[in-house]
Amino acid sequence: NTSMKLFITTLLAITFGLNVIAATPTSNTTEIDCTIAPDEAMGPLVEAIVLKDLTKLKSAIEAKAKLEQDIKFIYVRAGVGTISFEKGTPLMYAIQMDWYEGVLELLRAGAKPNAVRNAEPSGFYHLGCLAEKIEGITPMYLATLHANADILKIMIIADGDTRGSMNVFYSNKCNVNGTNVKMAMWHMRENGPASMVEIIKDAKKAAWAQNGLPAEGQKPE
């Protein structure tokens, strides 16, 4: 089964330094592959996220694992392209793994939803233009793109910036609103999936946003 395959793949990676690839369906059935590069040393916090093991994650947090440690991985969105992170965060990785429980535990431990990172996209187009570099991407922005409503809600509850943006650089000049530019600012309220943008815009008055982070095993309501 999927869990056994994931465990075996992880075990091989730890033993022989192979790539770790974890594919899980998101809430909207889009398949997400997260690849940790072979030169990345896998610590207990990252291992727990790869295995989606909440007990291991709690142990790593209790052992003072660094919540903002740098993780090198590639986010693959089927049918769209990839985003390569040289210095992603564990929270980013848990979001891409579509692991609600892990994201919640990291947020409860103090992981930063607005930590700023840079990345290199491949195959991502905007207005017909190929993007080659991203500056200022955050876990909150990734949660918006990832389109898991429950994950996005707890990111907002944890003070994720609902008006966030990132700078996207193009391989060639791109016509944006009638002007040829090499860089454009992407706003999550404009470029995120419509269902996620609706959640973001309704956050201030939504009942689920008033009660703090849910307890373990619960969803925002």
C-alpha cells in the first residue's frame, strides 16, 4: 500500500542517500510530489514529515528541532511544473505533503506562516510568459496555491498574511497590463485558486477564524 511504499522509500533514502519522493493526493485530487534532494541530510523533523508520523514530529519538536531550518526540495505540481527550493522550511514541506495534522502541530509549536523564501520555478506560465525566479514566497502563499481549505484556514488563524504577494521574474519581457516587464508582483488574492481566495477574503468575519488554532484531531469550524 501507499504507506508501506513511502516507508520503504524513506528507509532507502536514509540508508543509501537516494531521493525521497512522496506523492499524496490533495483535497482537490491534484497529485503533489515533494522531492528532497540527495545531498540533503534528513533530520528527525523532516523524517517525521516525510512519514507523516505525528508522534515522531512531536518528539522532534520536544527535542528542540529547528522549526525554520533550511530544507532543499522540489515541489512538483502535476500538469503545471516544478518549484525548486534551496532553503524551504519544514512548514512549507508539510503543506506540500498535504499533511493537515503536521501543519497544525508545526503552527502550534511556533512555525512561521510568513517566513520569506526564494525559489526557482520551471514550467510555470503567467499571461503566456515563462517564470524563471520567485522572490518572497511564503508558507502562507504556498497554502493558498495548494488549495487545501483546512490547511489554509489554520494558516490564517496563525496570522498568515492574507494580503501577501511575491515577485515573479520572467525569462523574457512579458506584457503585463499593457507594459513589457521582466518582473511582476503576484498577489495571492488575484492569482490564487478562486475557492481559496474566497476563504481569504472572508477570514475576518468567518466564525472559524475567531477561536484560535484547533485542538489536535479537530478541524477549524
